[in-house]
Amino acid sequence: MPHDHISDPAAASAAILDSAEATARVLGDGALYLRMLRRFQHDHPAGASPVRAALASADSALAHRLAHTLKGSAGMIGAHRLHGCAARLEQRLRTDGAAAASSDLLLLEQAMGDVLLAIGALVDGVASVPRATAAALATGPAVAAATLLLDQLDQLLDMGDGAAIDLLERGAATIKNAIGSVAFSEVMLAANAFDFEAALASVRRARSGLAHDPVRLAKE
């Protein structure tokens, strides 16, 4: 259940969701960020109940997988506390097993409730997505903008999320500039064929090469 102290929807969205950072990762595209929030709602209609159910049925492997997926989803929408709770539960299950996970599960449920409340405020228009991010990105270093986009793309592809295609299209110029036109074409072809694993491999190969030339973007 959500914390009782979160009664103002606008305050909830600001305190629980770092929407400024998350919107920056998609080049200030507030509409895309709202679609990501709706996708989160769609993917997690029962909150953290599936994780609890998996633990109740002694299916630690499923609980671990659900926590891992939730961690990735939370990171993409800027839900830092939920991301941390999911990461801790994932680690607890990996090292200590389900029997030691009760307190971590409770924290996860509380964080999830708060996030769903905050998402509701943004999706319903009670709170607003920050608009200053796009301008900040436009005047910021190319390296920073590209890194944010590539981090987001990596997460979406890793989760097999179709929003990766949308991100590739909207951030085409920045991504192509970062990883090169050949790699970008490989990624686009794979993603449009819904071969997200191959697309992710191409992105990571390109980023590995970019890491050996960190000043390349600054020169362009």
C-alpha cells in the first residue's frame, strides 16, 4: 500500500519519480515518457503482488526474475527508490534465499505503491512532466546527451521493450552520431525485426568501441 504521507499527487510525482532525469534520457520528449509510464502501469497492474505470490509458492527463481525485471523498469522511469528496493530483493534472493527476503519484499511493496500513485498523478494530468529538460539537453555536451540516450536504449532492448524502436527513431541523429551510421543501421534493422537481442549486441559492440575514443563526440 502507498505511504499515508503521500497525499498530494503533484508532490508524490516529484518525490517518488525523478521525471526530469527520465525525460532527459529520451531527449526531453515528455510524450514518450508518459507512454513509458502507461506501459509501466500496464505491465504491473497488480503492483508487487506477483513477487509476493512467487515467494509464497516457494518459486525463488520466478521471484528473482520478477525483481530483476522490475528493477529495470523502475530505472527507466526514474523511480530510484523502487529501483533500489528491487535490486536489494534481487540480491537477497540470490545470496540468502526466499526465507530472508520478507523485509525486502515489504519495502518493495511500499515503494511500488508510491510509484503507482505518482504515475497516476502524471498520467491523469494532476502533476506535470518537467519541460526544462529538452532545453538543458540542447545546450549540453553531445557526449552527455548521447550517453543518456544509449543508456535508455540499452535498458529497453535488454527488456525486449518495443519502445526501443520509438526511441531509435526520435533520437536517430544523436544515436547515429554516437555509434556511427553502420552500427546504427544494424541496430535499426534488428530492432524493426523485433530481434532485440541482436540489436542490443550491436549497441554494446559500438559502445565498447566508443569507449576507446571518448573525445570523438566532442570533436563532431
